[in-house]
Amino acid sequence: MSAPTRAQLERLLDAVDALPPSDGAPSWPPVLAVEEWRPVPGWEDYYEVSSLGRVRSLPRIVPHWRGGTARRPGREMRTHSDADGYVVLSLERMGQRSLAKVHRLVALAFLGEPPDGRPFALHRDGDPSHNAASNLYWGSQSDNERDKLRHGTHQEKRKRHCPQGHPYSPENTYTPPGTNYRQCRICRAHQTAKNNAARAARRRAARPTRDEEPA
Ligand SMILES: [Zn+2]
């Protein structure tokens, strides 16, 4: 089982916060969502995908390298994030590999085939790692363009700190003219100081010192 992402943990905490107040009865563990498993369309004998966006392989019989066959147990599949933040994994059968996006597998299994003109599996909340069936819908090309824009800007804007941990407060945020991205002023100042020190060091190294000058 792969470690939950920060976004998944935050959603879990939000869901716990949203539970009705306890009347004194033990309330743990809360039932957050029922997970349903279905075969992955096109891979029915090999993989199942869940309504919460997990993928598992089914037990299968494979040829053994020493001859005969071996039974390989099913397991939850390890996933990765691609450069756009989509959760991807490698599916394999009979030595052939195929890279799949998990949100598409969930959509195909739980929403059915995409309707005409709406071939894109999209996220309602704009979070590409939130692959619960309830968060997905089939969208058109223009829905997809809008969604991509939302991913890029939202994901970036949701971050409240620079990579070094300084807050993106109004005083500490610099937006270069003509751009829409943010720079941390503290980090910019550090970088400028470092550049200046390096330049001064290069100048010192290039200039002969008084001791080395001929008498
Ligand atoms: Zn910073």
C-alpha cells in the first residue's frame, strides 16, 4: 500500500471534522466511505480498481522460469505521480506493459464508457490525486482545458509556503512583472547575497594582492 498523499490526509481530516458530534457513544472508527472494487475494463482477469482510487492485481497463474506454472498472489499496486500530478501505474499481462492513469480506470469502471464528445476523465475538485469515483466526471475538450488551467493555478496557489518554508505572505511575496508566479522575497534576498559574494570572490581571485606584486 502506498503512503497517502498530503492531500488525501487533509481530506480524511476534513471528513472526520465533518462527522456529527458524538453523543457519548464510541464513534471510532468512523465510516468515511464504502470502498467498492470492480474489474478494470479491458483488464478484467488481471486487475481491479476501487471506488476510492486504489488498484490491485488478481491472483494469476504465470509460467515459471524453470518450466511449469506458478501461482502469483494478488496485491495492491504501487502507484506514482506523473509530472502533472496524475496518479499512474504500470499494468502488465503476458509480458506486455501499459502505463495507465488511475483516474481513467476509476472513471471507466464506475462511470461507464465516456459519452460522445466527453472523452476526458476530469476531477470535480481540480485535485489530480483525488481519484474517488465521486470526484470524477466525463468532460469535453473545453472542460479539460479549463480543468488543466485550474490544476496549474490552484495547486500552486494552495501552497502557503515557499520550498524553504517561508510564508507567502503579502510582504514576502514577489511577482515578477509580466508573470503570474510567486517568488519568496527572503529566498530572493539570500540568492542575491550569494551571487554578490560569489562575484566579489571571483574579483578578489582575479586581482593580484599587494604581497604578490613585484617589489
Ligand atoms: Zn523562501
